Amino acid sequence: MIKEVNSEEFKGLCGTGLVLADFFSTTCGPCKMLGFVLKDVEKEFGDLTILKIDFDLNKELTAEYGVTGYPTLVLLKDGTEVGRLQGLQQKPVIVRMIQDNQ
């Protein structure tokens, strides 16, 4: 499931299981391309929740996670950060990070 959320929704959804948070901007070309990659990643992991967080609309959450640029992917397991990737990433790199932390 890929869902765009705000800070409150994010905090309610990131506490259990494996969650991939995609911090993005609507004006960012690489962020848009990453969206297509994440749709492919989603097909491989039935138990993975992918949450998109608009960098510009959720500044507190962005600061809380120390996100300084976009796109940034933060992998959370039961609410704890276990992995992070910055910039446009290819599917194999994202899949490897997820597999290493399942």
C-alpha cells in the first residue's frame, strides 16, 4: 500500500511492522521518478507499508527525522529507523535495504 500521509497519520501508521517513508516534494523530478520505482517495490513485499510524506507540508516531521533533502527514504521497523537512502535510487538498492531489515 502506498499512501500519502500527514504528520499525524504517519505517527499512527509507523509504529508496527515494516514501513518505508518516502519524503518527497511535488516539484522534484527525481521524486516523481522514485514514485514509479516504489510501485514496483511494493509488488515484491506484501507486508510493507509505503508512506509518502510531502517535504514542504510536514516540516516538523521532516526535521524530526533529520531529512535535509529529497527524495529521502527512511525504513522503519516497529517505529525504529533501520535504514536510510537519499536521492533517486534504483529498485535493487531499495529491495536490498528492505530484505536486510525484514
